[in-house]
Amino acid sequence: MLNRSNAILALMVLALPLALLGALASGPVDIDLAGALTDGWHAQGSDAVILWQLRLPRALLAVLVGAALGMGGAAMQGMLRNPLAEPALLGVSSGAALAAILLLYYGLAWQAGWLLPLLPLLAIGGAFLAVACVWLLAGRGASASRLVLAGVAINAFLSALMALALNYAPSMFAMQEIVFWLLGSLANRGWDQLLLALPFVVVGAALMFCGRNYLRALSLGEASAASLGFGGRRYPLAILLGIAAAVGAAVAVAGTIGFIGLVVPHLVRPLVNQDPGRLLWASALAGALLLLLADILVLNFIGAQELRIGAVTAFIGAPFFFWLIVSARRGLQL
């Protein structure tokens, strides 16, 4: 079983560059991919411009955002010891989304253009604020179940604030943009968005990865984790900061993309023998691959308007959980 799991993980590693090539070859315009790659970054031909300035940054951003969401979901599930947890559960995604909406669609970014590069930082600040509210509401030494309940309450409040912002949008066009952004999209993203999000995702991933041994100890219970030297609040706080940094940056540049952080850890957990530490990097890999494949589907979808990638991931995630529920019912019957 272990060899089979390692083989599947190895295939995923090999599939990622192949999917990247598939993304570079996908789009409404056919290009000479080999020729554009040979021409290089500074070529002025239309094929080279489409490849290097449009398709490559979009594909790399899909990899970065998918990895951030997958890893964030695995860290959240490990910390709460709840397989149904995801960053949105504690308001991380909603806090980042609300901050980005207020910045982008209420004129602040355009009236003061120097604020636009701070968009990931402000979205991360919104994610941090949401996590802080959950932490304060749950109280000191809160159990995982109380954290979840506090997260549901804060998330509902943030959703109400987003609905209020949508209701008082300055124009119908702004309202439409807010709705489209909330659905998640990688369209019209370039090197600027990729380079803005990259450092925050890297720092967040590093914080989560440094907490992998804490997650392993926590799987034995909080008392066992404390006896192994993982007591105190700095370990869960570091992981929460890592989740907020990575997911907040991902939401800031791509909008809210659901189900990646929820479904991906479920898919790869059997491949890492239920190890919460190994699950982090495996979920990052699977999340990057899944979101890249979803974006390829979006790029090849024929329609008057581009399909939003958040809708695609929802169509992927919902049937998975239908299957999970049916499998659980059959297991109970047996």
C-alpha cells in the first residue's frame, strides 16, 4: 500500500509540469507554443507576448493559489482535528475577501494608487482580524469545537457585511464586479499579481510547515501534545498566522475559490498514511494540480463569457462530498 501511495504521489509530481504545458497551450487563440518558448521573454511576436505575458503568469498563479489553499486546508484540519475544516470555517477567506472588496470597489485603491500594491497585505490583515475575533470569541484555552462554533458565527457576520457592501455598491457595474470577484477567477491576472502574492504565500507556507511536528503531536490529543513539549499558544498561533498569510494573499489576487482547501486534504490523506505533517506538502501539490486542471477546463470552455473558476471547483467538490456521504452510509449499513 505504501509503495502504491508513493507511486501516486510521484505521478502527481510528474503531472504538474505536464498540466502546466497544457495550460500554456490552452486558450481562445491558437499559438505556436514551441516557437514562442524558443523566441524567449523579450520577443515581440504575438505568440510570444500571449505566452510570456498572459498565459504563463496565469498558470503559475493557479499553481501558487492552489498550493496555498490546499496547504491551508490541511493545516486547518490538523489543528482543529476536524476533517471538515477549511480556512473559510474560521473566517480567514471571508475576512480577506471583505478587506479586498472595500479596497478595490469603493475607490480607495484608485484614489490612492500607491495603496494597490498593499492589497495582499490588507487582505491578510482582514484574515488576521477575522482569526483574532474568532480567538477572542472562543476564549482562552478553547476546545476545537468551540473554535469551530466561534468561526461559524464570525463567518456569518462577515458574510452579512459583504452582502451589505454588495447592496450599497456605488454602481451596477461595481456590483457585477464584486459578484464576479467573489466567484473567483484567474482571468486578466499577470506578473504583478503573482509577484505580489508570492512572498506572503511563501512565508505562510513556511510557518505552516514549521508546525508540522506540532500537528503530528496534536493528532494524539492536546494532553499528549503538551507532554511532548508542544504546550502553550505559540504553536497554534504560528499556524493560524501561516494560514492567514497564505490564504489571505491567495484570496487577494484570485477572489474566493471554494472547496480546494476542503476536498484536497481528503483526497491525499490516505496517500500519506494519515500523517498530518506529510499531508501539508502533499495537499499543496494536489491543490496546485487541481486548480491548474480546473483553469485548463475554464480556458477551453466555449461560451460568451469565461466560466468562473470558483464555480468549477464547486462542481468538483460537491459531488465528492455526495460520494463521501453515500460511502459512509454504506459503511454503517455493513
